[in-house]
Amino acid sequence: MNDDLLIDAGNTRIKWALAAPGAALGDWHAQGAHMHADAADFPAALATALRGASIGRVLIANVAGQSVRDMLAGWLAAPQLGIAPHAIEWFASVPQRAGVRNAYRNPSQLGNDRFAAAIGAHALCPGKDIVVANCGTATTIDAITRDGTFLGGMILPGLGLMATSLAKNTAQLPQIKPGSKLPEGFADNTDDAILTGCLAAQAGAIERAFELHQAAECIISGGAAPYVAPAVPVPHRHVDNIVMIGLHAALRSA
């Protein structure tokens, strides 16, 4: 039986996962991630991971632009991978897929990562009004109804981008470093005050969306989710790689 290869090319990282036929959502038997700065390592790592595997379908969500698309297309065409050109699909936002109806004013304008995340969230929480927050370079917060209608959402700078922007554009304010200890309550120093404010903005937007949608559940994903999720006061769960889960659900429904 042939495996499915899923690729999520985001603004910061290229992530991939290999799923066996009939595997549960999010059950990968191989996966990896590479920063765009280390993208040169991606082909060799992928070739090693796929050695001995037979790839039946490839589904790619790319929001990183044409140059990344061209790069990925070139890598996937490598003879040693043995992937047929017709097996490769570039995931796009369409009016309806995998049980989710895209109610964006112009469905094709919706970022394909957001559409994939909505499909993933609906597949994990069928029959529930849900909010899915994907906390990466940008934070996207979207609402999906219990019958699978994607209503729309919010986009705001991600946690790291907020902190970096504040540090760069405000005199004498420091840059928050990754891994900074999360402050509690009101901060008594500038570093913690910046992080507290940025976290409050992220958590407050998620809470606002949850209440506006009267959601039954909230899914939080993305690289900054471990920071943001503990600050969110509404019921939620942290799910890794919600975009990849959405791609998996889309392929399973095909």
C-alpha cells in the first residue's frame, strides 16, 4: 500500500509527515521540519526518510511564495524519490472540501493554511462550533460551525513578531529571547512587561473569538502555542500541526 506525503510550507518552516493508508489523523510514521534558512538540508533529509517507502499521493500547502513552490517542485521531481508528477497536488482554498464549506467572500483568497487548519479542526471536533487558533509568524483565529461552515476569522501579528516589533520600534526596549520564562500577573521588569502584554493580546483575541462564536471548543496550534495556550482563559486543547492534520483529512476524504 502506498503512503501519503504531506508538506506544510509556512512562513518560517517547511514541515512534512508520512502517513500510512488508513492511519488515524495525526498518526505519522515519519515527520520532520526545517527552517527556511536550513532548507538546503531538506532534500537529503526527505530522501533518507522516504527510502524504501512508496509514495502514492503528495499534498502540499504552501504560503511561502512562488520561489518556495518552485524549490519544492524541483525536489519532489528527483528520480530517487520515485514520485509520479500526477501524484502531487498543491492544496488550495476552494468553496468546499472534506466536509468544510468555505464562506469567505472570495473563497480562493483565504490562505490555504487557514483552510487546511479549519478542515483539521472540524475533523477533530465534528458536530461542534469551534475556534481554531494557529499561532505562528502570524496568529490566525478562525470560526467553524458545527455543520462545517468556515465563517471567517482574525489575523494578528504572532507572539514573536509582536515582541520583535515593539523592541525594534520603541527606544531602549529589549528584545525578548525565545525560551523566556513566562511571567505571572503584573510584570515588575521591562522584559516581562513586554511578554505579558504580547501574551495578553494573543490570549484576549482568542477569548474574544471564542465568545463571539459561542464556541464549544478551541484548538490552539502553531510554534508559539506552548507559550500562548497557558494564557488562554477559555476551554481549549493544544494540537500539534493542525494544518498537517487538515491536509491528512483532505486526502482521506478524497
